[in-house]
Amino acid sequence: MQTLQKLFYRVSEKGADVYRIDLQNRLRRLDLQKIAEIDLAGNSISKTDGVEHSQEEQSDMQNWCEMRKDQLELRSQNDINRLVEALNHAANWIENQASDDQISKIGDPVLMAMHDLRATIVKKMTPKKTPKKPGENK
């Protein structure tokens, strides 16, 4: 039989609320006690007032943070791959199916978004120049 996890993570936009699962309820219901808040952007785990974490819980929360960051990174990469595919589909639609009226309605916003994306990519791909120290030759 599979053992039930000891912590439950309620995922939020910025991280998660962490709950300790209490299996000792005599009615065999799960009771959840909030024990921490995780802020992935701030790299922090905040204890709920009056709650102490066991070493096992601390380790579990750290492992969850690492797993969640990996998951979000993979999701971000998948989003970019879908964007490339969507751009290809859009080009195909415009070339083969779109009417002049449809193109005139979507042309400017699409071109502006593509211009912004291109400018951002070029800026990020350009090698950064290191400032010269006073007295260095040019």
C-alpha cells in the first residue's frame, strides 16, 4: 500500500502554502495544518507563527522548491517552443488562408510584437562591452 505524503503543497502564483497532513484524526479524515509559506522568487520559506518544522519537513520543503523551479523552467522552455510553432502556423495561415481584411486587422499588432521580440533577442545576443578602466589603451 502506498504511504501518504506528510506535507501538502498548495501551489500559488509566487510559490506555495505548505500544510502538515494529520492522519491521527479518529474519523479518518485528513486534517491540514498550515506550517509555512514558500516564496520561490524570494527564495524563502516562512514559518507559520508557533509552528516548528522537523528536519525531515525542512528537507522536504527544500526538495519541493528545487523540483518546482525545475518544473517552471521546463514549462517556460515549452512555452517558447509552442511560440515558435505558433509563429510558423501564423505565417502559414497568412500566406495561404488569410483575407486582405484579416491581415489588415492583425498586421500592425503582430508586427509590433515581432519587432519587440526581435529587438529583445538581438539585445540579449549582443556581447556585452566591458567598460575600459582609466588609462587603458583603446
